[in-house]
Amino acid sequence: MKHRIHELNALEQLSSGDTFIHRLHPMAKLLSAVFFIITVISHDRYALMQLIPYVFYPTLLMALSETPYSMLLKRFMVAFPFCFFAGMSNLIFVPAPYGVISFFTIIFRTYLCVMAVLLLVSTTPFFEIANSLRFLKIPNIFIVIFEMTYRYICVLLEEVHSMYIAYSLRSAGAKGIKMRDMGSFAGQLLLRSFDRADRIYNAMKCRGYALHILPQNGRNFMLKDFIFFAVVCFFCIWFRFKGI
């Protein structure tokens, strides 16, 4: 559990780097990632070969931002089972060879989209992403839910870790949680999480947090930000309509 908490924090710590990608305007990176994802998912479900050139985006960003590939790959494996079983249905219901092509297309498309999101998070501080969403006039309730979910994941894992240690000390070194204790464990976790979240939220309000937050004036767009966004859009459009 400690390892999982460390992995969540490690991805956010990468956003404090000082590379060319880290210094770009957060709005440029956010819009580029959104445009990239929309272009990728707009392809036909049999367009496996047409998706290959899009590897340029995660590959270049990982190299320029010095983001370790192994760390992003581990997080992609969380989403892999969902796309794998979704693709399995095509193997069953779609005649060969189109079912096989569609299966690999779904997996590859998921890989590209997940990598784009992970690179955005690992190169942009979380509060800058939220601030950019507010500038785009995204409904504030969605941004607040996004912020709270992201922040409370670590809180939930810490509570699970503390409760699991206490359970292990009281169960003579038993491995895992017994099925008969699973219900009470989950109930206690829910109550402890509510109590911990309430204390955290009260502390946030004491520090000036409010549900209705106006976008803060950040740094202005510079020439390099426009060039980065324009280059990403150009290649995405080119690969979408012209191919390699």
C-alpha cells in the first residue's frame, strides 16, 4: 500500500521539473492533449496502421520532459484490462481478420490516449490544470469533483493502509482480510474516510478555499507556446487526413 501511495505522489512530483515541456504554458499542453485525443478517437475502428504515426506525440514529450517510460507504462497497465476485454468482444463477434484488427486498434488507441493524459499530469502541476479548465469555462462543479477525487485518493489509501496494519496485528499475522471481516472493514473505512475528509475540507476552508473559485491570472501565452500547439495540431491533422 505504501508503494501505491508513493507511485501516486511520484507522478505529481514529476510535474515540478524544469524541462522545455514543463515550462510551456499549461493551457497549450492541455489543449494539445485534448486535440490529440480527439483526433486519435476519430479514426475508424479498423484504422490500426493509420494510428501508428501518432506515436510521435508521447515519444517526443517523454524525451523532452525526461519522463521515465517505465513509470507511465505501469499506469497504463491499470487501463489495459478494460480495453483488452472490450477488444475481446470484437474477436468473438466480428469476422476475421477484421476482428483481430479491431482488437489491436482498441488497445493501441487506448495506449495513445492514456499516455497523452499521463504526460499532461506528469508535466503540469495539478492546480494549473484546474485553473486552465476554469479559463475554458468548464462548469465549476466538475472541476471541484475532479480536484476532490484526485486529492482524496491518497487519503483513502492511507486509511486503508492504517486499517490493514491494525487488522494484521489483531489477526495473528493472517495474510489478507478474511471474507467474514470484509463487510465491517469496508464500513469502518467508509466512516473513517468521511471523518478524515471532513477535517481536511474544514482545514481547506480555513485557508481560504471556496467552491466558487475564479481563474487566476497566470503567465501569458508566449511564442513557443503557440508554436508547440500549432505543431501538434498540424501533425495530428496531417496524419488524420493524409497519413504518413
